[in-house]
Amino acid sequence: MYSKILVPLDGTELGELAIQQAEEIGKLAKAEIILFQVVQNPIRSVPLAAGQKEETKATQEGTDKAGAYLQKVASPLKAKGINVRCDVEVGEPTGKILAKANKENVDLIVMSTHCNGELYKLVLGSIAEKVLLGTKRPVLLVKAEKVRIAHHVDEQDAVGKR
């Protein structure tokens, strides 16, 4: 069924909600889990006058930090005997996630969605939504227990209004 599961992470607790789902599916299917983080080019955070050397240094620091984070997240999974691999790339998250899924020929992408509201999606877009729409592979989106959206209707509300 599933032999490779890609789990894109962003370093947040909310992003890590996807790990539990991937773990459960991975255990049942005996699948390899690929924890993946994209470090955005730090050019915005490096002063313009700093130059290429500082940009390269900032990029390396970002990838080192992301790699350490992924190893920390992978450790409990490995302790349970789950086949886990970690990878970090630099670039634009959506494109890198889609490229990684294609390159690794994954069977499933499991990721969280932050559900930051319509204004957020309008201005910045949703990486999860872009991945969902940009791939033909199955995508499991995991969201927080309670979503803070003004016009949100949950299942319990919908059942009562039939």
C-alpha cells in the first residue's frame, strides 16, 4: 500500500501534528517516513551590504538548525523501530515539497495545515493547499483540534442543523 511517506515540517508544534498520523500509517504499512524541511533562502534576513559570504553563512546555519531539529523529531520514531530518514533543502517550500515527493516517488504526503484564516490564504497562500492542488499523490492534511476561524462550522454544529 504505502512504502514511502513524505512528512514536510516547518519546525512548529502545529506542523508536528502530522508526525503522529504518519507514524501510525507507517507502522501499519512498514513504510519509510521521510521527514523533510525546507529552509527558505535567508536573503531577506541578511542585510543587502552583507554580501554572498554572509548569505551563505546564514543559509548554512538555517540548514544545520533544520537538520538538528529533524534528527530530534526522528529520534522517538527510530526508537520505536520505524524506518525514518531526514532531509533538508533550501528554497521555496511548495516547489521543494512537490519536487521531493516526485524525486522520492512517495506514496503519500502527510502534512499539517495551520488554518490561519482566509486573509492569510489570500495574502500569502497556503503551502498545504498548494501542495494538495499541485500533486496527483494522496495528501493527508492534519489540522489542529480547534480552528480559530470566524465563520467556522464544525461537525457537531452541522449535525444539529440538519
